[in-house]
Amino acid sequence: MLLRKKIIFYVSFCLLSSLWACDNYLITNQQIPPLPNVSNTFQTTSINFLKEALENDEKNALASYHLARFYHNNDEDSLAIIHLEKALRNDSANFEYQLFYVQILKKQLQYEEALGFALSLYKTFPDDCNVLLELSDIYLQKNQVQESSKYLKLAREYIPQDARIFYLRGNIALQVNDTAVASQYLQKATKIKKNYPEAYWRLAELYSQYEMFNTSLYYTNIGLRYSPKNPQLNFKKAEVFRTLSLIYPQYQDSAAFYYEKTLYYQPKIYQAAFQLGIKYFKENNYVKAQKYFEHTIKYNKEIAEAFYYVGICYSSQNKDEEALKAFERTIALEPNNYAAREYYWNTKSRIELKKWQATNDSLQKIYFEQQKDFIEKVQQEQEKIIQEEKKEAKQEEEKIKKEEEIIKKEDPTKTEETKDEDEIFFLL
């Protein structure tokens, strides 16, 4: 039984190691790869092995740790923390587990908790470069530049040419608005470590802020060459194309393409869904627009504008009940949205009218329908009269032209005399 457990765990570990090695493979093809549409059964198999290993031995800290890594890589940090805390309970002294816990807390923006854990690690491992870099980054996120620089300086004594050193130096320079120095350090980081999506994203963001869009696209393209599935880089490229499309509309499709890729690789980036919703809304494709606005609301229920557009999309499809709820939510989030208030009352009036029509007796219904038919008939008759008047006017104009042509043929001098008389009359 013990041998079986060891075999299961060893196989799952090898599978995951191979999987992570594949993820780090440098892609040299610069063309946009097609989006995959087949699930990774290889990955699923390895995870099942790990789960089975945990079922057989709940105290298997290493299996819990690798499951946490898996969920972290798939942006499911809530599940990652559960398994990582299990690993820490069973092996609390493991440095790798503790450092990973700091990184997850930092990713979830829990900087105070991450800082406390990192400082306790620093007391035990004061010379560890990873701990020093994590402390530097956490303090930087808390806008404490001096503390960040202090730990970064300590790390530089051990690894002066590490890409992370230059990346953090670039971020510190950005914090103090020294953009030229920041650009140099970030570029240095990408030269040392080619596959460094965070550094490419930071460079692209820096240059797009100064409307240097060609340079921004240059860095996103290089980053995507090495990390084509990186959602942040895909989103950054989409944002650059969207900004350009305000002046050059031909870039709209490019922006939409990269927003789609962003959502494929990371559905939680709801901003991409919102921008796609706006695009299709402007094209009057309300069904598709509604899909993306609802995707936005799924991940962020505090965006009033998304509810507002959803309401209009429902209204355009005659779904007044759903539209009314959306407008109610818009007004709750943004009380001064007067357009939403107007839509709300118009929608509510339509709903009340439909209720009145449904509950009214048959005679009144017949009368209402007759009145409706009468109004339509009057409108049709008025339209017919207008068309006939236009036709008669055209015929009269053609008749006058023909008469003038006949007079001109019979006596050309007469028209000249008439013209002279008109000129004399004008002068008088």
C-alpha cells in the first residue's frame, strides 16, 4: 500500500514538472497562434493523481503544495490558499511553502498579511535573496520607497545581475517619476531574462501613457512572442489598438481580437468584456453586447454603466421586466444617472400599460385595437395624399417645361425679348 502511494505521487509529480516545462518553452513564431479548443487531458490526469495521493494520505504536504501551485497558475487563488495552508499545517518549517504563501497573499493585495509573514521569514533567513526581493516589492506596493530600496540594496549584494533586481529598480524609478531611468532598468531586465512578461507590460504601459503607441506595441509584441497566453499583455495590446481606433477606425477589429484573446486566457479581466460590449452596442448588435456586459457584471457587480447598457439591450429586445431591474440597479449604484432614470420610468410605464391592457375587459380591448387601426389608417391616408401631391407637382413642372420648349421652337426671338423685358423691369 505504501509503495502504491509513492508510485502515484511520483507519477503526478513528473507529469506536473513536464507540464510546467512546456509552459516555459520559448515560442519563436511571431504569427498569432490559433486559439486552442481542446482541453488539456494531460494536465487533468496529473491533478487527478495528486488528488488521489491526498485521499490516500491527507498529510501529504508535497501533494497539497503542488495542487496549490496548480490552482495558483490557473488564477484560482482561493483554492490555492486552502491547499497551501494544508501543506503548511503538515510541514510548517518548509521555506518554499512559506515563501509561496507570501506570494499568494501579495497577489490578492493582502499586503499587511504578506508583509508580516515575509518579515518573520526574514528573521529566519536574513540572507535569502527571494525573501529580500519579496519584502522590497511589498513595501513598494505600499508606496514605502525607502523601505523598498533598503531591502533591494541588500538583495543586490548577493545577485547584482538578476533580472528581478532591475525590474524592481525600474518600478522604484517609476514611483518617483523618473521615467527615463525606469525605462533603462526595465529594458535591462528584459535583456537578462527574455521571457519576462511583467517587464514588457510595464514598458508598454509606460510608453502608452506618453502616447508613444508604436513603442508600446513594440514591447507588447516582444512580450507576446515569449508569452502568447499572457492575458495582461493581450489586454494591453487591445487597449493600445482601442486608443488608436479613436483616430483610425480600422484598428477597431484588432482591438476586439485581442480583447477576445484576453477573455479566453483570463475571463476575470472584465474590462475586456466591457469594451467588447461597447463595440457591439455601437454597432446595434444588442444581443452580443448584452452577452459581454453580463460577463462584466459577473465579475464586478459595482459597475453602474454595465447595468445601464444591459438595460438598454433588454429594452431593445422588448424584455421590459429584465430591463427595469437593470435600470434599478444602475440608479442604486449611480443615483445621478438621469438617463437611467428616464429609461426606468419609460420602461415602467410600458409595463403598467401592458398590465392594464391584459386586465381590461374585452370591449375596451376591442375599442383600443380599433383606435389603433384607425390611427394607422389615417396615417396611411395622409401619406398617400402627400405622395399624390408630390406626383402632381412633378407633372405640373414637366408640363411647364414642355410648353417653354414649344414656345422657344416656334419663336426664338420671343424668349429673348421676354428676357430683355425682365432685365429692364429689374433695373427699373
